[in-house]
Amino acid sequence: MEFFSLETNLENDLNNMRKYYESGKTKEASWRESQLKGLRNFVIENEENILKSLKKDLGKHHVEAFRDEVGILKRSIDLAIKSFRKWMSGKEAKLPQIALLSSAEIVAEPLGLVLIISSWNFPFGVSLEPLIGAVAAGNIVVLKPSEMAPFSSSLLGTVLPNYLDINGIKVIEGGPEVGEQLLHKKWDKIFFTGSARVGRIVMSAAVEHLTPVTLELGGKCPALLDSLSTSWDREMAVKRILLAKYGSCAGQACIAIDYVLVEKSFSSTLVELLKENIQKMFGDNPKASNTIGRIVNRKHCNRIKSLLNEPKVKESVVFGGSMDEDDLFMEPTILLDPPLESAIMTEEIFGPLLPIITLEKIEDGIQFINSKGKPLAIYAFTKNQTLQRRMLSETSSGSIVFNDAILQYVADTLPFGGIGDSGFGKYHGKFSFDTFSHHKAVARRSYYTDFWFRFPPWNLNKFQLLEEAYNLNYIGMLLVLLGLKRSKRSLYMACN
């Protein structure tokens, strides 16, 4: 009976939301602005609760939580409030001069009822960032936070609705069974952030109603580290690698580095630099530093432990490796050349394990990356301009960042999203607005002019005029009209 009740209530809620959308309320600029301001008030007034929730769910330090979620959200909302009217206004589309007394524009219209399913590793960022775009675009939205981050999910489910119009925006909490019910409803868009395994389930369900989907997955994100010429460059590169690995949700972020490619001759130097900088960042006892996040739950602890416990993988550990399962903590761990066929090198890690793979020469990294699935991001630390050009042209990824990490995630002027195995679709800034909009072509024409040669009956003269028109050859059209240019086509082609 509980299942029936949930199913019935959900269907009623969605029907009411569709009716609300059909009223036109959400398309009004005033509604969009009020919802965006409500989101901003939620983030500002509940900042402390957001930080506490992230601490409880993931062990995130407050500074890290602000850097990766709260701060980014504030800026994204401010940008949307400032820009959404410009985004929603029509954009002129130029027509050729031959289209006399005609005009055209591209108008962004909302898609309708959209479903956002977010992940646990950035429970506020990947919930509210797409919500910002969906609301700015004038949609009605159902948001399902991840049940694996329960404190964050509860805050979104119980407090966020107080700041929004619940007729047009709903938060539905629950586990996989709720997610499954939601997926089989009719939506105008599904936006999913999570694993490739669940992404396949989402796509399969979307087929039922031919629902368009954005999938934000991950893939195995590699880093390529050139030997670099100065100690300063090496130090900065290593710090940025550690930031993307251990300083971002304990390596559980989809943008975290999964492995580092390095020349064999530089591997021992790299290992020592990593050890030194781990100590500088996290101290002699990383667990007590209160700086590295915790593994999200016991299940993921066991998964990470199993990755490390493969015999030949365990032998490759050169630093770290200890785990406190009761505290859901694993110290930063470095592995040197684990077997390429092992799970740690074939599956997403989502944890503080950093494999280093050695190459004879750094250029071999291009072939190595291309032998794997397309990643969400590639981080290439090199000053070699030729290598940079090759990385750009010979690899495929959602984004590529030279000499930094995570930069592409925080820049709202850049599209954030994957390709191939790492997903498809993009968001952040205006790209979020575009993802939740249909860009409709609008054309207008006067009755005072027309071209007789586009109407039957057909003849060779009309064939020739159409050909010149499509080539925008106005002089050629004039010559045809004056009888000074003859077609090389046969009469048969024009009349049959």
C-alpha cells in the first residue's frame, strides 16, 4: 500500500506541476527572478547548515566545502540573476539578402517538466547548479538528491522548499526505488549526475518516452606530468595534482585524477615530491588533520579496500595504504605501476588512491590515454608547446587543462560536461540555461515579395534560377533572367 500511495501521490503532483507550467507562470521573468533569489537566500541563510551537512556526510572541511560548493553556487546564482533576461531574449538570425522583406530570430523557450538526479560527492553543487539553469530557463523541476549523502539530502528536502515556489519546484527524497519510479514518468528532460552504471539505467528508462537526457558521468580522468625544467614548476604541478586528488572530496569527485602518467626516469623524483607535499598539506597524521574528507559509507570503503587488496596491486603501494574503516578514513596512497588489467586501472577509483604509470617517453601518454574510454577531464602538466598541441588535437575528453587542475569546473564561462564514456551534455553559467532550453527558430515573411521560380510547374529556367539562388550568386541570377547565361543541364533533368 505504501508503494501504491507513493505512486499515486507522485502522479498527482506531476499532473499538478504540468498544469502549473501550462498556465504560463514559470515563463514570466518575474517568476524566474524570484526563484533565483530564493535559491540565493537559501544558500546564504543556510551556509552554516550546508557546511555542517557536508562535514557529516563526507567529512569535508568547511573551507573545502565553501571552495567547491557554496562559493561556486553563490557566484552562479548571481550570474543567472544578472544575465537571465538577456539569455531569454530573442537573438537575431541573419538571412541572406535574397530573402527580401523577411526576418528571423532564435528564441529560447523552456522545455517543460524536468527531472534532476544528483550525486553524493557534491550534494549541493550538482543539485543546485543545474537547478539554477533550469529555473532561469523557465522550467518546472523535480530534484532528487542522493540518499547516500543523507544530511545534505534532508536539508535540500526539508528547508529548500521554504524558499521556492513549490507549485513549480519540488524536492523528492528517497532511495533507488524512488529514483526508479521517477525515471519511468514522462519528462521533458532528465539531467543525471552519477556513475556510468546508473547512467545506462537512466538512458534505458528515457527511451520509453523519448526523453532527452544529459548525463554527467566521469570516466577515468588522467594526468600527464612532464619532467618540467625547474624545481618551482615541479613543486606547483605536484601541489595541483594533490589538490585534484586528495583535496577534492578525498578523491571521490568525478573530476579527481585517477592516475598519473610520467616518464620512467622521473618516477622516483615524482614519488618523493608527492610524499613531501602530502606531509606539507596534511601533516604527519593526515587523519588527525581534519583536512581530508571521509569515504561516503562502509560500502564504498569495502570497494576501495578491495581495489587495493588485489595481490599485485598491494605490492605496488609505495606510500600510505592504511584504512580506518570505523572512521571511514583512508590515508593518501600512492601506487607505482599497478597491473594495467587490475580493477584500480579499469574502474573509476572514487577514493584517495593515486596510481603512477611509467612510460618510456612522455609522448607515449597520448596513446595510453586513447586506449581508454574518453575521460571527463585530462590534466596535462607540461610547458612543451608541441606536446600541448598534440594533446589538444590527438585526444578526446570533456575538457583538457594545461598546468592546472579543477579550473574548468569553477569557470562558469566554460562548458562543463563529458563526451563518450564520460557522458554528454554540458552546463555551468549560460550553458546551464541552454541545456534546459529549446532554441526555437522563428522566421517572418511579408506577402509583398516572392520568387516565382520556387513554384511548379518546373522548367530548365527555374532549375537554373534556383541553382544560382542557392549559391547566392545574384549576378548569375540577373544574367539568367536576361537570357545571357544558359544552363549546362539537360532539359530532361529539369522537366522529369
